[in-house]
Amino acid sequence: MQRQRGFGYVEALVAVLLLAIAIVPAIEALSNAQRGAPTADRDDDLWQAVANKLAEAAGARFDDLDAAATLAGSATAPSLLSDPTGSTPQVLVYLSRYDGDNADGDNNPFTGTDVDLIWVRAAIADPPIDMTTLVTR
């Protein structure tokens, strides 16, 4: 008598049981990913808006940046390069001369007289997203 090949009833039952146990976490993971997708898309859009505004500001003429930084008055006041109120999202641009070599010795990078270095920060307040760079003459 020849031996039969293939799966028996017990093997098939064990395979179905294992698949049933494994599919529950897989479906839960997929539903979690689907619920988080809109938030991830929104976050990507916000980061891109900040990056675009930073690139725009950093690409401006140095003399224009210096004038806007002087007009803003401090590193904590939004400059004229910021998006207008009511923009969605409103990206604020902060500018300041930057004391990169600590020439005045006070360890505060925003109190120097370095006329060849501008600190540029683009930020969204809520959710808090910001990027910073330095621009030189």
C-alpha cells in the first residue's frame, strides 16, 4: 500500500489556526496606519512650508536680510518676511545679526556687532515646527 501525500486534516486545522492568530495584529496595524495617514500628510505639508520659507528667506539679498533684521529689532520678533496674518499655515521668519565668534565675550550670539552673518529662523507656532540657518555676506 502506498503512502498518501499532502496535508492531513490536523495539519490543515493547525495552519488555519495559526493564520487566524496572526491576522488579527496585521489588521490592527493596517488600521492604525490608515488612521495616522492624514496626520502624517499634514505634518509633511507643514514641514515643507517651513522649509520653503527658510529657503526663500536665505536666498534673499544679504542687504535686504540685514535691513529686515534691523527693523525687527530682536531675534524674538517676527520680521517682514513672515507670512501675513490669516495665512494657513502662517510661517513666521525671525532674523538677527549673529555673533558667531563671540567677539563681545558675553556668550550671547544675538548681541554682537558681526555685520557679515545673519541668523534666519522659519517657524510655525502650532504645532511647533522650526528650522534655522545662518546666511553670510
